[in-house]
Amino acid sequence: MLGLKRNTVKLVPYDPEWEKYANESISELSSILGSAAVEIRLVGGAAVPGIRSKPILDIMVGVRQFKDIAPFFPDLESKGYIRKMENDSDSKLFVYANLPMGGDNSDPERRTHYVHIVIHGQTVWNSYTAFCDCLKKDPDLSKKYEQLKESLAARFPEDRRSYTMGKSEFVRRVLRTRCDIKERSCGAVVWRKRGGRRHYLIIQNRSGHSGFPKGHMEYGETEEQTAIREIFEETSLRVRLDTSFRAEYRYLVDGYIHKSALYFLASYTDGVFRPQAGEVFGIWLLPFEDALERLDYEQDRRVLRLAEKRLASDEQKAQ
């Protein structure tokens, strides 16, 4: 039986019927969303056989971009999947449902499904799936998670927010010590000649850091396609990519996400650069020394030095 009153916490024994209901819902969502959905998965406690969980299905829909999903919200609502915009964030869109799956859906406060719409292959998708897979593979770990949930449910039976926050440190520890999450971004050092000198394009992203145009690889993209797309989205420039130059570095985020950033060289001769609304908050075309000073991270300064050295060498050979 599925369903729980909104904001309440109640754990019940795992029910094998949940998998059947989840598969039915995934099939329905897939038929509605078509190619806009890259992948749809059941996650959360109900996806882990053998442990007590809330009788609610957490289903994650991975999309390439959030704008891909916008046209489908009316069709989702017609099937009972309601978007709750106040629960949206920059990294996730939230949809709930109260469907007659093994229970009575006459209570408007009842919830049977939470649908989390996220960018496929990025941090939220990777973290949800990695944590769920870790629990499935390790019965001892899943039992410890169950014990924690039972303790929190006893303390917060009418406070779903506190219950969820109480699990966060356990989840982070599992992600940090048991999971190997890799993410990759691609971009380029964009340059052009101005007044006889090489100038480099530097952008300031939403977090306030100054660097080069780059972004996550979307599902099915090549490194080159990602770089060209991200440069255009963030700067409005159509560039010529030089893939013979490759500079890469790796870094750790939140203690468990192993990120890599790959940069090509890219040049342009015309066009007006414009910052992407809501994503890029500063954009400059600067000579080498000024660009070095504008960059925030030493890894990016190293990349810029390599790019300048390469371009200077190419120019000397051409003379």
C-alpha cells in the first residue's frame, strides 16, 4: 500500500509491490515525457529491498536541460503529477502525486509519489543514484540507515523537514567514503587579437568566481560539443575550436565529487559577447597580464599561461 499524509513520517516494512507500482509510474512518465527524459529511476528508501521506509515512491527524472521539460507540465498534471514550484531549486524541479496505487486517494493531503526532475549526470542525479546503489549493495549499511530512520521517525513523526535533515550527515558520509562520483566539464580559453595583442575572455559565474566559459557535459555529447555549446550559451559567441590544445585539471567538491575540467583553445573574429542572463554576472576581454590577475584560481592561471605560450609559439612559427 502506498501513501502518507503530507509532512508526516511513518515507516512501514518494505513491500515488493512498490517495485511494480514504480515500474508502472516510470512507464507512464516515460510515455508523457518521451525523449525529454534521458533516464528515469526509482530512488530513496522504497528502492532498497528489506528496510523499513516511508510508503512513498521517490522517482528521479534526468533531463538534459530544465527547459526541455516545461512543455510537459500540463500533461503531467492531467495524469495527477502536480508541480510544486515553491519546492523548486536551481538544481531540482519538484512534482508530487496522490495516485490510487494500492490505496484510497480521496484525501488531498495524501502523497504517493515525489518526482524529482534534475539534470542528468550532474551532482544531484549522481548523488541520489550513488547513495541508493550503495545501500542496495551493502546490507549492513542499509540496516544502519534503517536504524537511523527509525530513530528520527520516533522523534519527528509530524516534522518531515527535521526527519530529512537528520539523515543528511549519514548520507554525506556514505557518499564521501563509499561512493566514487565523477563529473566532467568542458570549455575553452577564448581569445582574439585586438590592437595587435592577444586578449582573453574571462567570465564571472553565478558563484562570483572568475574563470573561462565551461560547463557540464550533457548526455550523449562529445567534449567538443559541450565546449562549443557552453561558450555560446554563456557568451553568445560562435567560436572556432582548436582541439589540438588540451589543458585539464581535477579537483574535489564537497569531499566526494571528483570533478575534472578540460579546456581547448577557441578563437573568434566577430560577434558581440553578451553574458548569459542569470548565469554569468561579468564578462571581460583582457590582455594576458590583466586576464591572469582577474582569474581566481591558480589552476586557471596555469591553463592561461599554457594557452599564451602555445599561441605565442604558433605566431612565431607563422612569421
